[in-house]
Amino acid sequence: MDTIIRIITPKEKEMREKFPELYKQVDRLNKLIENTETEKLNQLTKINLRGSVI
């Protein structure tokens, strides 16, 4: 799996410090979206592999 590096701006850092619970939820949602997209890609890859000769 690839490593994703995010650059956090000073403003975002400030907001994360002011609203830590909100950003925990945002981070959880982003992770859920990322996992869902990865799962969709994995399913498409499996479908493509079934249709090809290996």
C-alpha cells in the first residue's frame, strides 16, 4: 500500500487544535472514503482479472 503524506497548513493546524473532536470525525470519514475507494478498485481489478487469461 502506498504512503500518503499530507501537508497541513498553519491555519489547518490552528483549527485542528481548536476543534480536535471535529477533526477526529473528519479524519475518520476521510479514512472511510479512502478505504471504500480502495475496495472498489480492488473489486474492479478482480473482475478484470477474471475476464483475462492468466
